[in-house]
Amino acid sequence: MTKFVFITGGVLSSLGKGIAAASIGNLMEARGLTVTFLKLDPYVNVDPGTMSPYQHGEVYVTFDGAETDLDLGHYERYTSVRLGKNSNFTTGRIYHSVITKERRGDYLGATVQVIPHITDEIRQSILLGARGTDGKGVDVCIVEIGGTVGDIESLPFLEAIRQFPFNVGRGNVAYCHVTLVPFVKVAGEIKTKPTQHSVNKLREIGIQPDVLLCRAEVAIPDSHKAKLALFCNVEQEGVITARDVGNIYEVPLALHAEGLDDILVRRLGLECGEPDLTNWRRVVEAIDHPRDEVTIALAGKYVELHEAYKSLGEALTHGGIPGRTRVNLKWVDAGEIAARGGAEAGLAGVDGILVPGGFGERGIDGKIEAVRYAREHGVPFFGICLGMQCAVIETARNLAGLGKANSSEFVPDTLHPVIHFLPGQESVGNKGGTMRLGAYDCDLVPGSLAEKTYGTAHISERHRHRYEFNNDYRERLEKAGLKISGASPDGSLVEIVERPDHPWFLAVQFHPEFQSSPVTPHPVFAGFVAAALAHKKKAAA
């Protein structure tokens, strides 16, 4: 019988429910249990694919092409779990399903009330997600409810999980509530009242938490834990200090030290051994005690919102783990590069330059300038998705004699569309979920930088884009020094380009950051960080 852990949040947002959920999964997996995750989001969109990063943050892409919440990235990085389209449900997706069923007559003769249908749809979605991507089922399913208790939009989800024990039995369900216990410096006191109010609101709905994960700047004394236990109707051992840590990968270790996994194992009647956290401790040790450090410039469009590049930032951190190298990110606004008349001011002195993905014309000239700077100054360069397309445009304009080269995304009638609409999508009117999404195979050219970096000739990576390399310009761009080192198995789609005349220059059409974890860093990120360190040492010699 699958056990369920439901995670809710209170007081305010951004307390780290996603990290808490991922950490619980990490600890359960370390005990030898099979886990999976679901994220239930209260926003009305069917998925975040058409939302601005300023509204939603990063759009995380699963292997099967679902555009999902960024918390699924945390889940996959902290465990060995591979998630899919049934791991993230939104209000929009739930309501769309209910309305579709109503319009085709599925509810004829049934109750006319909408809420029972909605909560039943949510419960069925949870059971569907609990099967895992292989459909075989799991020991523990961890379900995070987005938003904050008290938000009107999350009420159907909370009502659904209140009812859930009637489906599976109360002994198979544990409720964890992530809350805030602030330290008021002026008074020199820890305050428990915000948590008391948050739990009371949860209990009004009918949910009694088994565990309180109390975010705090300082350790919560036993006296305050006793107070929280008394007024929140929780056993004192279930009041857990979720104290701020130096890096997010310390969280599982900190929660284990507080006894969280022991509590959940007892509460759910799980049969398992003690957790083996050896590899995870090595990860934390490598991050906390590096031998070297590098500075990587990230030239992007959304640099003021770091959440837009969440997986990317984490993958760079992972890339430094094999060589115990700390990666310091320098956030460079691509729009400001062009406004300042060149890349020198923002990029001079960095050890590597990364141009990430994105959509729309804003900042494109700055990204292309960043590529040019990296090429001309021999700085290690890594382009991802739109970053690869900028590398192609830069070569076309500055080395292939195609001065007006561009992407048809930005200039539909450009004279030289070296990047053009994904073949076969010219008539697509719907924007949601219609890009090239999910995992696709790629063959690497023997002896190329790409093949040496991956250590294999065949790879599979996740995509999220609508425009492709235009093969009409392939020969001319190759004569200009751009080597095509990765392509789809049939050779029709260019996936990777590089420059053999450069110390380390690699650009990919896919998003490798979605397959990196601290235990198994992605080889391209590890190669990029190593190249940046070599460049730094050479410059200092």
C-alpha cells in the first residue's frame, strides 16, 4: 500500500516547501524506499508554458515533454526519481478536465454541484501520480500543495487532501505543514503566534498536521517547541526546526538530525532501515569546502529574477563538485550589453560565459555580443537553446558574410533566416504545449568536443523550443568555422555546434540542466566549469 505525505505551507510564501518535499524524498530513498512526487498548483493556467518567468519563474520540462513547476526540478535533483506529465496538476488542468467531462455528458443525472466533481478529480489525479512514471507504484508518494493556507485559490486542493484518508486510510497519510517561526531581533524573542494562526486556519479546513516544519533563523528551544505542540495539537517530537543553512543541499541532513524521517517512518508504519547518507554528505562537503573557484557570467534576459534560471544555477554548482570548484555567478543583463555599446564592461575578467535560453527579441543583440566576446577573447563559452541560436547568428553575421542574418522569430522576413520555424509547425496557432518538448535522441560526431565531454556517442536530452537551425545555411556556416557536432539520428535537426579553433566553445539546442544532480553532475556542466578553471589559471600564469 502506497503511503502519502502531504506538504502544505503557511504564514507566507517562499518558505521552501519544494525543498522540504525534495528533502523528505531524499531521506526516504536513502532508507531504501521507492518514492515519487506530485506538485498541485493553484494557478488557473493549464501549465506554466505560456506564462512569463516574472510571474512563474523557471518552467521545468520532464522527459515526456510536460511543462511543469520548477519544484519538480528540486524533486529530481534530490532523488533518483524521474517525473512526468502526471506529476504536476494545476487548477486550470483540473477545471479543464471537469468542464470537458460535463460538456460531453459524463455527469448526467449526477449532482449539479461542481465542488464534489473538482475534489474527486484532484483525488483521482493524486492516485494517478502515485503510480510513478513506470506505473508500478511506489512506497511513498510526496504531494506538495502550492500556495499558502488561507489563499482562496488553494481551497479545493486542501479539501481534496482532507478527504483523502477516507480513500486510503488515515494510517497511510501524514500531513506536514511548513511554517515560519520568526526571530524578532528588536525584542530578542522567537515568536510562535504566526504558526499558531496558520495551523488554526488549517484545522478549520479539517486538516490536523502531524509535523510542523518551522523555518527559523535560529534553533527553536524546547520550551518553544512545547508551546507550539500544545497550541497546535501536535506531539512535541513533531515540531521540527527547519533552520536556515549554508546551501540547500544541507537541508536533508539538517532535517534528519531533527529526526524528521524517523517520525514519518513511525507515523506511516514503514518497514525500512536507517538512511545511508554517505554520498549526500560527500556532496555537501565538496560544496562547502571547495579548493578553487571560478566566476561565470550568465548573460540573460531575466537576470533580476534568479528563479527563472533555477535549474541552470544548480547545474553549474553541480559542475563544480567533481573538481571541488565553487561557481560564482555574475548576472549580466543582456539588454544592458547593447545599451552600453559592447560586452567589455560586463564580461571582462570572467572565467566563462554562458548564454541561456529564452523567448522574444529583447536582449538578443546583447546575447550575440556576449558570444562574439567569448569567441574573440578565447573565454570558455556555453550556449543553451536560444544561446546556441545566438552563436549561430553571430557566426553568420561576423564570419560568414551574412550581415543581416537573424532568426525568423525576431525578424520574420529577415534576408538570411539562419534560425527558422520548426519545420512542420508553420500552421500551429495554439502556443501551449506545441513546441518540441521533452527528451529526444542525439548522435555525436566522433572526436568532437561534445563526444569527449559526454564520453559517449549517443545521448538523449530534453528540449523546449519552437525554432531550429536552418539547414540551408549549414555548408556556409561550417566553412566559417562552426562545427556541427551533434544532430538528430536522421541528421535533419542540428543539436550541437562548437568551434575547434577555440579553447572551449560548445552550444546546444536542448536544456542539459534538467538532467543534472549533485550526485551525478551533468558532464557538459562539469566540462564547462573545468574549462573555466583552466582559463583562469592560464590567465594568472
